Amino acid sequence: MSFKEIYTKYDWDEIKTEIYMKDGSHVEAALSKTGARSMEDLMALLSPAAAPFLEQMANLSHELTQKRFGKTLQMYIPLYLSNKCSNNCLYCGFRNKNRIKRITLTMDQIIEEVKVIKSYGFDHILLVTGESRESAGVEYFEEVLRLIRPYFSNISMEVQPMEQEDYERLIKLGLNTVLVYQETYGKKYHEFHPVGMKSDFFYRLDTPDRIGSAGIHKIGLGALLGLDDWRTDSWFTGLHLNYLKKRYWRTRFSVSFPRLRPATGVIEPKVVVTDRDLAQMICAYRIFDENLELSISTRESVRFRDNAIKIGITSISAGSKTEPGGYTADTGELEQFEINDSRTPEEIACMISSKGYEPVWKDWDIHYGI
């Protein structure tokens, strides 16, 4: 059974109602379990009824994270390759209706960006683009991977959804991880994605299956927080994760928690997601799956990020620029969104060390012969 078939068995409003009907006894039952938690348990952990249990959830989340990941924190940095986009997503600074300067980096420009990134100490890089097959299609990505692979032992990608054979081509060139966010699993999806490739809800929903079938090492999921009810979106993300774990059991998985940020010509958040809400979300996912990698970006504040690493986060970005060419020529006008934590990678690493954790710049060596 495909995830589309599973997804269509559930009604958004009914799931939302179930989540909001959970009470303290359901939360206590989920917290007291020693084995795997169910989707019902995830409902309870995401529910308003779990708010009074946040301290208990944080302690358990911390304990489970330490058991599985120790006191390490993976460091990564995004490299924006292009802000050209065929979509008009209402929350994104790259939306095609925005009158901003558009650029796709050349190979020479990419190398200059890589030199700066390497000077910071990074060995884990995330490649990001808008969604434009004409400006940044699979052939472009192949050229980029060939160019940068000697510089990084871990290459991730967050770009437009592609076909299985495209992912297979890129995996052969060293692609390790693909992040693809559904943004929202709710009925309002088309309201936020009126035109472009991204307006096809089910094509995007099926993307993790194409990635998993291609044999990728890791898949990243997530919902954009601020578009719809975060509790319900988080539950559907968990449902998607559960399906993928069973079907692609050799693959690792991560979940990210992007909150809507200011950018040129974008909408205001439709739903307010507080720091306590986000902390509850992180703890809920960790308790739901102790092996899950959880990532936090520079969208979040200094204070929140400093505390989030103690409750379940295993991966953190630092020194991020969200515009193409941002590491060599900070233009500002090309940003996808405004970052919230502008500390340097060195400052982030020092903060991590000061809290008794080890910042990990390099995960593993490239396998010779691939």
C-alpha cells in the first residue's frame, strides 16, 4: 500500500479533533511506556493535554537522546545554489511573483562559496535551490556534485522533487541525504501553493517513496510551522515517517522544525507556534522514536537553539546564508527568509562545547570507489 492510499484513509478534521480530545491520562500512558510508542501515543504527546507535562517530557527526551546519540551534535551549513523558482508559494521569498534579482551560481561561483564554507571547518553541506528544472535540473546537480564531492564527506540536498532515476544518478555521485518537506498535510495546501510544480500535492507526497526506492542513505521530513494547525501537521508527519520506516528499513530518517520567518513579499503566519509549542513538538518526536535524527536551523532564536540541544536536537546549522552567493557577497535582497541566529560557526561550536557536548564537523569518510 502506498502512502497516498494510507493518507486518504484519514480525515484532517477528524484527526485534529482526536488530538484535542486527549486528556492527561493518555499523556501519562504514553510517557510510562518502555517500548515503541503508537500513533495514538503521538497524538497524546502532541495534544494540548501534554502541555502541563512538558518538563517531564523534556527530561525523558533528554534521556533517550543521550542513550542513542550521546553528547554529540552534528554541524551543517546550507549552500544556496539558485533562487529561481517556478512556484508562487505564499510563504517563500523565492516565490516567482516577487521582483527580486534571480541568480543560479556558476561552477566558479560555487567553488568560491565552498572555499569560505571550508574555512569555517564544515564537512557536511546542504545544497538548496528554488524549484526550477530549467535553471537547476538533474544535469546541473550532477555537475555540482562532481565539483564539490572532493571537499565534503556528507552532501545533503533540499531541492525540487525529482524522479527515482534522477535520485539514482545523484546517489552515484555522492548524494547522501534528501530533505523534502510537505509543508502542510492539510486541506489548505493548495491555498499556499497556487501554481507551479509544488501545486501538485500528491506528486510531492510521493517524493519520499521515490527517494527511498532509489536507495538513499537518509530522508528528511517536516512541516512548515505556521501554515496550519501544528499538532495535526506533526501527527501526519509522524504517520508518513512510520510508513517510510517500515518500507525503507535500511534508510535513516530525520525531522526538521522550520517555523515561518519574515521574507520579501510573504504572508504572515496563519497559526502562532510558540517556543513552548516547538519544545513540546521536539520532545514528542523524540519520545515517539528515539532513533530519529532531529534538526534545528538558524530560523530559531539564540536562546531557543541553546536550550533545544538539551532536549533532543541532534543536528544544527550555523553561519547560514539563505541567498545564492551569500558567503562571498552578502546582497541581502536575495534571501529566502531572514535568519534568526546570526552567530558564526565558531561561536556555535563554542556554545555547544560549553554545554558539555561535542560539535561534530565530520560524520564519516567518503567510501573509496563510489
